[in-house]
Amino acid sequence: RLTAVLKKTVVMVGMMGAGKTAVGTALAARLGVPFIDSDAALVEASQMSIAEIFLRDGEQFFRDRETEVISRLLDCAPGVLSTGGGAFLAERNRQMIHERGISVLLDADVELLWNRVKHKETRPLLRTSNPRATLEEIYAIRAPIYAKADLAVQARPEYAIADMVDKVIEA
Ligand code: S3P
């Protein structure tokens, strides 16, 4: 009967590699509601990868489009919305997510995040000479902002996606 109580969209926030898309997809399936991913919506609308958008138009352009997409998605019927890792940092995004949704932070330590993102080329922010150190820096800066989410769930290497879904629902 969980669908009956889902009055607002559940918005997954947190670092790249925390599992927002994987857990969000499974959560939506469990609840029987639509799943949407703001990065995927942007890629679809622009016909470019996230890395290409950053490269061609810059991060600020990406952030502005991201805000538009999240606003539009929050107007849809309640579902699960997975956001890009930087989305929750902008005050205007936090405000609309707070007003029109319920935010769930997927937290994970840097070790786990790094293990998940190190082989992927899709994250433009990690294209530095020392991506692991960059990830750590980003994490340290963002942690206090992510902590403003309505709910938080800790990811651990031993938790399967289904365990994470259980924890989000419990929270
Ligand atoms: C970003 C995270 C990415 C994507 C973009 C910027 C960030 O999304 O939106 O590369 O600032 O943390 P994921 O969190 O899905 O990797």
C-alpha cells in the first residue's frame, strides 16, 4: 500500500557513485511509480552526453539546464527522481525539492564511491590528474550540504540494491 502514501516525488541525492540511479530505479519498481533520472533526461533532450555538454557549453550551462529539468520533473505525478550529484548544492534546487518532493541522501564513504566510479569515464568533474583526491575534495565540500536532505541512508559495500530499497522505505 506504499503507492497510496506517496504524495510527493522521492528525490535521490548524494555523490556520484552513491547509487542514486540504481537504488532509485529499484525503489520506483518496488513502489510501482515512475522512475526518472535528471541526467538521463538532459542527455535525451540535448542528444549529447553529460561530458559533451560540460565540454561544449560549460558547467554553468549544464547546471541551468539541470535546474529546469528538475523543476519540470517535480511537476509530474509522484515518482522517484534521481538527480546528478551536484544538483542538491544549489539553493534554488534544494528549495524546490524541499517544497515539491522529499529528498533522500544516499551516503557512502569515499572508498566505496571511488571503487564504483574509478573505471568510468562518464564523470567530467573527475577528469583531473588525481581523480581520487578530487573525489575526496568534492566529498568534503559537499557533505554538510547533502546533510540538509530530509532523510539519509548509508550505503555499504555489503548492501545489495534491494537492501538499500528496504532502508529507504524504512526511513
Ligand atoms: C555531477 C554528477 C553527475 C553528473 C555530472 C555532475 C556532480 O551525476 O550530473 O557529471 O556534480 O557530482 P551522478 O551523480 O549521477 O554521477
